[in-house]
Amino acid sequence: MPKFEYAPAPESRAIVSIKESYGLFIDGQFTPSADGRAFKTISPATEEVLAEVAEAGPADVDRAVTAARTAYERTWSVLPPKERGKYLFRIARIIQERARELAVLESLDNGKPIRESRDVDLPLVAAHFFYHAGWADKLEYAGYGPAPKPLGVAGQVIPWNFPLLMLAWKIAPALACGNTVVLKPAETTPLTALTFAEICQQADLPPGVVNILTGAGDTGRALVTHPGVDKVAFTGSTEVGKEIARDCARDPRKKVTLELGGKAANVVFEDAPVDQAVEGIVNGIFFNQGHVCCAGSRLLVQESVYDQVLASLQRRLATLRLGDPLDKNTDVGAINSAAQLAKIRELSEAGEAEGAQRWSPPCELPVKGFWFPPTVFTGVSQAHRIAREEIFGPVLSVLTFRTPAEAVEKANNTPYGLSAGVWTDKGSRILWMAARLRAGVVWANTFNKFDPSSPFGGYKESGYGREGGRHGLEAYLDV
Amino acid sequence: MSAPADTRTIAGSSLREFLHGLPGVDQVGAEARAAMLASRSVKTTAKQWALDTAISMIDLTTLEGQDTPGKVRAMCAKAKRPDPADPTAPRVAAVCVYPDLAHLAAAEVKGTGIHVASVATAFPSGRTSLEVKLADASYAIDAGADEVDMVIDRGAFLAGDYQLVYDEIAAVREVVEGSAHLKVILETGELVTLDNVRRASWLAMLAGADFIKTSTGKVTPAATLPVTLVMLEAVRDFRDTHGRQVGVKPAGGIRTAKDAIRYLVLVNETAGEDWLDPRWFRFGASSLLNDLLMQRTKLATGRYSGPDYFTLD
């Protein structure tokens, strides 16, 4: 029995009122799907059904794209830019006002701890709308010529790991640049996107500027291949991303940006601030249950400090609190779906079978719902599947290196290139590493830090295009 | 992070090499970690336990030029029975006074188990000769103090003269050995960087400190969460490598129950629960006690009483 046992401190669900069923949000209105199909969304922590959600078919996609086209031509593209900015500012403020409600809803539908949805997701969501609201009437200063034009209708497909944040990354720049959007949230996490649709109504956003279509892979495919879509933006798996790239290649008018998987190296040198590096390793791979495309899933530790770093890491992992996502003291929540849990299990078993040593802190898993303990693999080699494939779960592979050159070589030896981390007290070494690491984001003495003003995106199979910052605007402008 | 085997005979150069060989502290990361832990939510039964534990860890302190014998007696009465309306409120750990008042405090708390801490070595600045500092410490012990809170020579530390600081601590240690616990005040507000806090912590522990203490309370900033975090990491690592447990005492600026609970969370998740004990963790505070008592009453009765219902000291 621990001396200081934190009593349960659950965030109240009372602030959220979830409807029994949700329609598609097309042309400013919620409507049922044309063929009446629907699916259920559950809470991954308890497997409780939260709501029934309409499933959009090709006819619905067509209606939504038409609504977006009409809104683009009649209202949004002819609106003075500063008026567009006002709408975005208004949406940002409503998000802040309803932040607690959205955070609780996100944790319920996604399984992530309320501490993260409250302290990371929601502040960043609001920040993305505020940031892009500011760009709306300043696009001529973005470096893309005197009067950069929007592209038209954007078809956007987002993942389940940061449902509302990925929506913000997609919708805020699209609208700021003058495009209208049809967005499909992931099938396991549609609820915050549907609440965002309500926020669009609350903000009096002209009908058709934002359309939300719920559904699974078929809906997404219908959307990105629709001939009325001028721009496709996708965040998700590399497998689906390649498919989308193939589909869109048939229509050269379509502009595409893809933000895909990752297998980031987190490189810890012997002169690193050890205690903070350990925090960074934990944050890198156990933040959001490791459901992070830029997660630091490969830890590269310099041999001379390997024992010390590993011991500190294991001690630290023993303090992680896994459980009810709505408890304010929870550090690690639920795995988002049964399918994802199966994938994490399969890869972890492959890790053991290939000879790596598996370790988890003593950790009791809840009986209902989808759970996986924080897991560390040591004795991993570059050839192991757990060092090459994206696990997208709370599983860390630990490797060692001797020289900085070897660290760079191992870090880059992956088909991915989304992010990397460098831990050292030497400023010169940080710059030396950053110049050599083939990754879109390189964090120095920190990890998983995001800001709307900082561009984000990948090298190689992690995708192309950038989101955020001045660079991110390019994806939504005809330049 | 291993130190030379016999720490008492380290030559100046190797002491310096050792301290500068400690892993650095990234200030941004340390502050972020402290802020994250400060967001822990401690409610109901956990809060009850934390409030009582915090009370039992207080070094109830008065360190003013205008202190009077009456004030010290009143404070000792409060230390023995913090809440006259509720005998279940635990006693504090110690009373902390200037050396010339230590005999009074010792007489007041005799037989209660409450310790008498006295500041010494030309507190708070430490700017005098070693002879005077040692005399100050033995004066405090003769007056009945069983805990001595000494200050380090910050000037020497910042100038890189670690050996001088080490020798002074070791000399005071010799004076108090057998009669009192030694708490070493680092005055982290003057050391400024967290790297310095880590080095000073190790220096004090190597020289024989039983406790490392953040501040005198006379310099701003006094105790902060990031500074205490680094000190807790230091005592944790020191026990791992040297097998001796050293206590930590944040002092100054901790005024509310909420603050105190944040420190307990920090202890729990950094050094671990072995330190959640008045023998290993103390708060140097005065007004904190009343806020803890008020919160305690609130938790028990569901109502807040005004400050007039709690004694001044």
C-alpha cells in the first residue's frame, strides 16, 4: 500500500451532453445519410457506446462537395479577407469558452488522459485558429506573391490520435486562405468534429464553408477521389497515404499534402541532462499512449550512459499512472481501438520472438476497454521489426551508439523521417545533428512540442507538404 | 555518478572535477516537470493524509530581529498543540529560532518529541570567520538545539572555491556531531542556476549534511518547486551511490496548503515515498501552519472558519 495514494479525481462528465445520434454536417445543417446508414462510436476505456453517427456514402460526399463549391464561389472566396479572419477569431474564442467540454468529450471518445486533452490538445486547437485568423488578411506578406489565391474545395481526412487538433491543423489554414472544406474525422473519434460543426453554427459561419462527413475508409476514399475536390489533405497511416497518392495522381489538378507515419529516433548523448532527458523519453513515447506519428519510438542512447539512462527510465516508468482517462491524475489512458490494440500486441510479440528483451513496470490494467502497459524493449537491433515498423502505441525500442556519426546513421536508417530528438548540453552538437538528421522536425532537449507558428511535416515515407507556420499556408494557396 | 570512495579527503581539484562532472540540469525541462506535477489533483482521503503529513513536517519558524521570549513561548505552545479546538491535529516537527532563544524553545518543548532547530554560522549571510561560525554552532547546541541549520559561504561557492565550502561544512559537522542534526542551507536564490543547485547539493551531502535546505527565507526567490525537484533528485541519486539517505527542507515562501501538497507530490514522484516522513522532509514555514489547519477543519466540517479562529502563533 503506497503511503501517498492519490484518491480518484475524475473530471465531471456533466459538462458534456452527448446526443443519441448525429447526422452529417452539410451546408450548415445536420442531415441523415442518404442511405440511412450509421455506425456506433464507443469509449475505448469502457467499451460503452457513446452515440450513433451517420455514415456518409458517395451521394452524401457529392452533396457536401457541391455545398462546399457553392459556398466557395458565392460567399467565402468573395468575402473580404479581414471578414474571414473575424470568423476564425470567433471560432477560436468559442473553442476557448467550450474548452472544458471539448476536452472531456475528446477523452471520452479517444481514451486519452484528460490532463493531455485539457493541457495540450485544447490550448493548441484554439492557438491554431487564433494564429491562422491573423494570417487571413495578411496573405500578401506570406511570401507567395502580391495576392495569392485559394485553391477551392479542400477534402480533408484526419486520424483518431488528436481528433480535434488535427481538425484545427486542417480547417484553420484552409479557411484562412479562402478555401472551403469537407472534412472526414476518423470513424473511432467523430464526436469532437461534430461538436465543432455546432461551433460553426454558433459562430454563424456561412453554410457550406465547413462540412463534416463521418464514416470509415470508404467515405474517405469517395471524398479524396471526388472530382470536385481541388485539394486533398490527409494525416494518417503511410499505407493509406500511398493509396491516396496513387488515386490523386490520376487527377493532376489536385494538390495533395500527406502527413504519414514515423519511427523517430530520440538520441541521448552522454553529456545530456539525464533527468530531463528521461522526462523527454517518457513524453516522447508515452504521451497520448504513443499514438503520435512523431513519437520518439526509437531511443538511441550513447553506450557510456546506457545503464544510467535505462535505470532512471525504468524508475520513472514505475511512477506512470495508467487508468481512467477522465481522472485528472492519469498519465496513460486507453488504446483507441481493439484493432490498434491487436496491432500493438502483434508487433510486441514479434519483438520478443526476434530476441529483444521486453520490460513493463508493475501496472494493473482495467478489465474492460483496450489497454496496453508502457513497454520498453532493450537489446533491439536495427533489423528488428520493432525498430523499423511504426507501432503507434506505448512501446519503446532502445538501441545504443558510440559516436555521433553512428547516431546519425542509425537515426536516418528508416523509411520514415517525421521527427527526431537530440539530448546534449553542447549547442554545437545540436546544430551538427540537426543538419544531418533527415526529419521534418528536430527537437533539441525537448520532445513533442508543437506550436501553430512552427511548420510540421515529413521526409521520405512520412509524407510531403508542411502544416503550420508561413510554410503551411502554401498547401492551401494556388502558388 | 560515482564519487571517490573517501569523500572526506578529496583534494580541491578532484572535488571540482566531480561536481562539474555531474549531469547538467536543463532548466526548461525541470520547470516543465515541476509544473506538470503541480497539476496533480489531491482530493478527499489523499488530501486528508497530505494535510496531516504536511503539518507534521513543519519546522515552525521565527527568525526576526524583533523576536521576543514571549513570541518564542507562544510559538512553542502552538507547535505542541497547533489547533486548540482539535486535539487530533498532529504536532509539528520542530521549532526553529535564533541561537540566543534556543534555550527558551528547548525548555518549552522538552519531553514532547518536538525538535529544537537553531540557525547558526552567522545566519543568514554567513559572512564571518570560521571561528565565529563554529562558536555560533556550539552556542546553539549548548543552548539545547538538536538541529543546526547552517548557511554555506555562497561567495566562495560562486567563486568556484568548493573546497572552502566543503571544509566549512565538515568543520561544523564535527562541532555538532553526536548532539545535533546538520541542515545545510544552500540559499538557492543566490546560486541562481539549477546546475549550481545540483552541485551545491552534492557538495553539502559529501561534506556530511543530514539535510539540505533551500533557503534562509531572507532572499528572494526562496524555495521553488524546480529547485526542490533538483535537490530531491540529488538526494535520491546520492542514496543510490553512497548508501546514505539525506533529507530535504524547502524553506521560505511556502504559505498555502495547496503549495505544501504540491511539494509532497514532488517528493512522492521524485525521491519516492521513503522521503515522505518528517525525518526526511521538512517545511521551513510559519504562516503555512494556519492555512493547513484551516483546510483541515474545512475537510472535516465542510465549512471554512475565518482566520480569527486560528491562533496567531
